[in-house]
Amino acid sequence: MEKKCNEDNKRYSKIIFNNNKFDLKLNIVFIFLFVVQVVVKAQSQQESLPEINYHLTHPDWQPLNISSNSYLDAVEGIVTIAEKFQDKSGAIIDPFLHREHQYTTPYYAFAVGALISANRSLNKLPSGIRAMEKALTDFSNGSDSIPDQHGEFFIAALTEAMELYKEHIPNTTYEKWKKMISVPLDKVWSGMDGHLNNWRTYALKGEWARAIHGFADKEKTIELIEESWKNGTQYERIGITKWNLYEDWSSDPQSLAVEAVGRGNLTALAMSGYDGPSATQIKESVRKGALTSMLLMSPTGQAPPNGRTDNHVFNDILYQLVFEVMAEDAFREKKFYLAGQYRRSAQLAFKSIARWKRTDEDWKDSYSIAKNHFNLDDRTGYQPSSQWGNYSGAMMFHLAEAYLTHKSDIQEKPAPTEIGGYALQIGDRFSTFTANAGGMQVFINLRGASVPKYNMYWTPLGGVRFSKTNWDDRLGPSDGKRLFAQNDSVLKKTYIGNPADAIYPKTGLTFGPTWMHKGKWVRIADMATHYQGTVNTEFVHPLLVKFSVTYAHVTGFGGPYFKQEFIVTPDGVMTYLSSPQNIPLAVTVPLLANDGQQLETQIANGIATTGYKNAADTQNFIGLNSDIKVSQDGEAIKSTYGMLLPIKFQSQENSQIVFVYPKSKSGPDAEKVKESFVLAKNGFTSILGSVEGTIYIGEKMAGGYGNALDLNKDGTPEITFDAACRFIVQLTNGKITKVETDKAVNISLKGKKYYSKAFEPLEIK
């Protein structure tokens, strides 16, 4: 078997074992620093958002056709549980805090109103009215009467709920409610100097809703919005950011979970007819931000990981709501294909949350707060504000909003995350990188949190998500972890002298390098203070993405450098890890073992596998070195998703080779995949598919960059192009049935001539 080995690594290996080791090793470091500088330059060249112009995806793709009534089914399940905790005053009492918490009651009132307006759960009307009365009374009495002084969060929910209840209450009651909802803003919030982060966007969304319905002065509302946008940091948080993602500035790196909150509220403001002076600027910002978020979501509909409050179920619902709003916006603009992509993305996000629906009797048909099935009182993956009441409230409120938003009959189109063909780094503030080929996604953190937030490091350094279309990406893993132990004397110890002499405890876990230091193995996930990653993207195509991550110390720690190469295909991800230093090296892999449900894990024959009992999907990490040793390396670490086992892949060879294989029901066994692998200098072949240079060939799709495609590798291409281009072909029983190219070209196929227009799929008959 010919092993893939980078030419630089060959050169480094020869140098290391020469006699004059010290001087030559210094040269290696200088060479590596030069490489890093080149990589940084290449990275900075990505100035615009990748455009997904291709249309062809896997030929088995089917629309989900989820009815918006299914959204209400989910709302009804949460409402039914929440109603059990309503007291005589109408308040929804948090079952764990034993008090009314934050915005639970008005969100419950809105959700019940949405059900009633759809002629559902009519028996809950009295409960909804009591909740409205309680929330409006607190609101009208001012900030000190509002639970936890969350007045900003009350405004939009109560305003929109007014119309949902109007036909179901006496006019006298409605007039009383109008007075209650019309109290001045200054009475219910802390003022213009307070809460400039995502809280401010709740106020802006709510006040504009009040202005539309005549419950607030429109001119004063526009003044508030313009002041907040121009001078209150909102423009800086989203209007000038490179990808128009919302920066909350409440953690470092920024939170991609909280990002969806701020951008979602501004999206609601922009798309509900805001017509102030900055309307166009706000609308352009949220439109671009929505396009970015379609690239970040997983192919199964999960919102991206990272940052405080990440990996909560309501994160996916926030994405769902934004995509429903943007689908309607694109449809109005007659951008029908884009509208179809947004509708598809919304439905993927909604489908995603079904995995965390509770089945235990006391909580049946409601949802977990964080993405696991542990007992709710364990608070696994929570931040301090994560409570059952407020976040269940957020789920039912935003699901109900999504139902009310979903109005047009829009035909689903493959989402960008299902098509692939992009590699995207999200700036220094978020410091994440994602690549996607044919619906196979990789998500890597280039910088980890080195300062804890709420005694947690929310963003660990290294690979944190592998996800694949029509596959359970909880197994991916869907996150990593770095623990923070406030009272751990080892973690708090201050080291005197060379920081390289410190032995760091293994409390972090991501997909990435592990190396030996003074007799102890060190993981990259524990080194966020000292290390960062830099990306070099080499080739991007809808079926094939090649990139590498260079991990280097940035604080003078003095540790080794690492290069991890990735080849992403629709079948899985090939990785090669190497270092110019002659040190014991391994790859650490997080293996999900228990998320409140015990998974079946196994380590055998150089393969680490995990999957749910009696489920078709498994995740398989396949070691491809001839001398590979696979073992558990320490205790399991509890992440938001569950217990992650640290698995170490170690070889004496220069490059540590691990293939990530997400197996679905129809896929071959991992053992057969491993046996079939042949590694070559410019790619590899297996029973799953092959990569040769810039060409990928799989069972049902093939393509890449070139002017010909030889499917069976007999030396005679099945299809040729009169000019080199990027192309995709769909296959049926090994025969080409559809072709798409990135430029206009003439095609020769089976003795016939065809003309292909750019990005217009051509059917071959």
C-alpha cells in the first residue's frame, strides 16, 4: 500500500535524523513559520461570501414537505407541559426554580394564542388569557414588577399576541389590554445606556411591533431604532462585520448561538416593514447574515456550535424562524430558487429538533433544553440563565412565530449545506472554519476560549463537528469540550520559568493533535491559551474540498507545530497529521458514549465506532497507518451532548492517518472500508469512492476540475470537455445521467455532442 506522505514531511524527516540536529531543527521552525505566513496571506484573500451556484446534489435528494401544522404540533406539546405549571395568577412557574422566571409567561401566552388562532387547543383559551393578564399587568406596572427585569423580552410577544386573542375576548378586555401594552418604554427597561448587546435587539423588535399596531409612537420608535443602530453599537455588531453575523461581545471567541438571537431580532425588524433612514442598511445586513448562516448550519439542520448557550435546542429553532422569514422575503422579491433554499433550510432545522423530544412521562412531547437526554435537573450543558421555563418558552414562542410566518407555497430546493462546495472562515472574533463537500461538513475552531464565561470554556480549540446529510450527526461528534474546574489546584497552578515545563491536565477534547511532553500526553483542546490554528484552503468543489490547519503556539510556549490535512468528500473525511519536530504524535478523537441514552461503542482492528442501540447510523474513525494503535486515553468528559470518550490513534509513522466514516444503513461496514483503502501520493481509493488530484468519483456522483472524467480508470474517459472546468455528474448504475459545469463548454459523451451552459444542469438521455 502506497502511503500518502507530504513532500515537506519527507524532507523534514530526513533533516531531523541528520547529525547536526540542533541547527537543522531551527531551520525547520523557520521554514514552518514561513509556511504559516503564506497560509495567513492565502486566508486573508477570502474577501466575499462563497456563492453556491451549483444545483446538482445527491440524486436521492427528496423534499421534506413538512407541513407548517407540524410546527404547531411541536408548540402544542410544549404548551401542554407548561400549562401544568401555571398558578392561579396566570404565571408559569419554573418547575426547578419554583418561581416565575424571566419571559416564560408572555411567551406561553403567545404560543397559546397561536394555537387558538389556528382553531387548535381551544380548551387552553382560559389559560392563555390568564397568562396574558398576568404578563400585561407586570408589564404595565414597570420594570420592577417584571420577572428578572426582562422587560425588553415582553414587548414583541405581548404585542403580537394582542391580535391573536382579539377575536376571542370581549372588546372591553381588549381595550384594557391596549392601555396596559401602551406604557412608555422607559417604564419597562433600563434605558438607552443599558443592555447594548442582544437585549437591545429585543427592544427594537418589540417597539417596532408596538408602533405598527398603534401601541407606541412611530416617530419616537424610529428615533430609538436609529439611535441604537448608529450610536448604540448595533451597526458595529452586524453592519460592518465581514459576514454580517451578529457580534454580542459577551464572550471570546464570540458566540454563534447568541449571534442567531441578535440577528434574528433585527431580521424581524427589517422584514416587518421598518422604514426609517437605516432601513436599507439593516435589511442588507440581515440578508447577507442569513446567507452566511445557511453555510454554517449542519446538513441535518443544526445551528453551528460554539460560544455561550451553544448546543441548546432553541438555537435550531432560531435558525428555523430566520429561514422562514427569509424564504418569504426572497419569494416576495421573486427570487424563487433562493426562497426554496431558505424553506428547505427551515425544514431541516425543524426536523433536527425531533432528536431531543422528551419521551419520559413527566415531560412527554416537550424538548430537552440542551441537546442531550439526561435528567433535566442535571443541567448538562447549561449556562446560568438556561432554565426550563425561559428556554421552553423561547421554543414555543419562536416555533409559533415560524408557523405564522410560513404563508407562501414555496417549493423546496437543495440547501447550500446539502450541495457543498465551500470553505469558509468566520473572522477572528468567531475564529471558526467550516468546509463542506457534497453534504459532508467539517467544523473546526481555530481559536479556543482561554477566558472562562460562567466557569465554562464554551469554545474548545480543534475539530468539533463532523456532519453528513441524512445521517445522525450527534455521533459526529457534534461538539467538543474543555472543562473549567474553579477549585482544581492543578488548573490554577502558576508555573514559574519556562511555560514549556508545565504539564497540563487533559480536561479538553476535540478532534486534533495529541503529543508527548515530559512523559505526558497533551491535547490541543487544552492549549487554547498558547495555540491557535491557521487555515490554508487548497481546492474547493461541491464534491471535493482540500484544506489544512496549521496549529502553532502564539505565546512563546515553545511547543511543537502541527499540520493537519483534510480531504472532504461526500463519503467521509480523510485526515493526515504531521509535525516537523521529531516527537511522539497521535490524533485524539471524541467518541460519544452516553447522552442520557447508552450508546454502543467499540474499539477493534484500528477502528473506533459509536452508535445508538438498534439504530442504523454509526460513526467510525478508521486508523489507516500500518502500525496503528487505538486506545482510550483518559476518562470520559461530559459535553453538552453527553459523555465523550477520548480515543487516541497513534503510529510511529511520520503522518498519522485517520479516515472519518459516517456510516448510514446502506453503507458498507467500516472493516470492509478499511480493508479496501489504497493510499496514493495524490489521493486514495476505497469501496466508498476515490480521490485523484482534483477528481472525486463516488457511487452516484463524480466530478472535480479538469477536461475529462475516466470513471472506470481504464484509460478512456467517459466524458470530455473542450475546456478545463469544474463539473459535477450524477450517476445511475455507473452511467452519467446529469452534468453541471461552472462555465459554458462543449461536451463529448458516448459519441454524442452536448452544450452545457454555466450552472444549468444538463440531462443526458
